[in-house]
Amino acid sequence: MVHIKRLQEDGADIIAIVGEIDASSSIELDLAIAKSVGEGFKKIIVDCQALEYISSAGLGVFMSYIEELKDKGISFVLFGMKERVLNTFSILGLADLLNIRETKQEAKKLADELSV
């Protein structure tokens, strides 16, 4: 079960994920990112502090946006991952393809730097 909230802060769209992302709930994550991209946000920050688990389907959602985000010049940063969630990203090499930071402050700073 997952709950995804979107809020805008300092020109960035922040997507907060609460719970677990599996094959069925990955659709909600996909819709949230698609809305952010579609609404023209140039900075998208994903709050993973309450993300308890992510399956390969959830990771696939992030992977599916990498090229589009790059092509559209969108800063995309994730932050606050629990160690086991971060390990999942690392094992599959996504930690090298995505911008991941520990804190919201670090994520915002990087998003600002990338959007210049």
C-alpha cells in the first residue's frame, strides 16, 4: 500500500512517497511523475523518507523517465532513502543514474544547481 502526495515548494514539485512501491502501486508513482513533467516543472524532488520498500516495478518507473527528464532539462533528485531502499537502488546501478541525496536541503540545493 502506498500514499503519494505532491506539493510545491520554492518552484519545485515535491513528490512524497509513503509506504511501499510494488507492481500494483508503481502505477501511482508513474502518474505522479507524469503529472509533474506534464505540468512543466523544471525541478522535481522525490521525498523517500517514508518509503519502506520498492520493487523492480517501482525502480522501472524511475528508469523509464531518465531520458525524458534529461531531454526536457528537468532537475530530478531523490532524498531521504532508508538504507535498505538505497541498497536496492545501488545493487541495480540506479544510484549511479539518478541524483540521490540524504536530506531535503541537499536535494533542493542540487536541484537548483542542476536547473541553471
